[in-house]
Amino acid sequence: MSYKAHLFICTNSPDRIGKCGSKNSEQLRQELKDRCKKEIGGDQIRINSAGCLGQCERGIAAVLYPSGQWFLDKTSTDGDEIFQVLKTSLKTDSD
Ligand code: FES
């Protein structure tokens, strides 16, 4: 199976204050994964867990490929905002 896009969400170091994992990024990833599967289709986009993306001070950090778009300064409640961007991005790609 070949996905159209991959979103890599940093879930690094849940036990270290200031790191993305300590800001509930795994919860955000799971929420996005479930929603994408339900509303976009599980074969369109893969929501991956990533190690440190080198943007700790601006975490929760995530990056979308192949577009290379970054999501920075996100919180675990920004799932809807990110989902809307993903949905638009996939729509644009298939036009
Ligand atoms: S811990 Fe998330 S970018 Fe470094």
C-alpha cells in the first residue's frame, strides 16, 4: 500500500518536561489517526510517531510529507486544526 502523505508527530521523551511527548503528543497522534481513518480513509494518509524533530522548543512539532509543511507550537487540543489542513492538502494533491 502506498500512502499519499505521511504526518510525522514527535512523541519523543514523554517523561522529560519540555519535550513533545510530555505535552500529550501521543494523544494528539491517536486522535488524528482515528479521525483520518474515519473521515478520509486509512489508505490516504499515515499518522506516524516520530522521534525528536529538532524543534523541541516549538513542540508539539510535526511535519507532513511529501509537502514538507511544518506544524509547530501545537498542543494536544489542536487536532481539529491539523486535521483540516491534512484534509485540504489531500484534496489539493488529488486535483
Ligand atoms: S522533542 Fe519534539 S522536536 Fe524535540
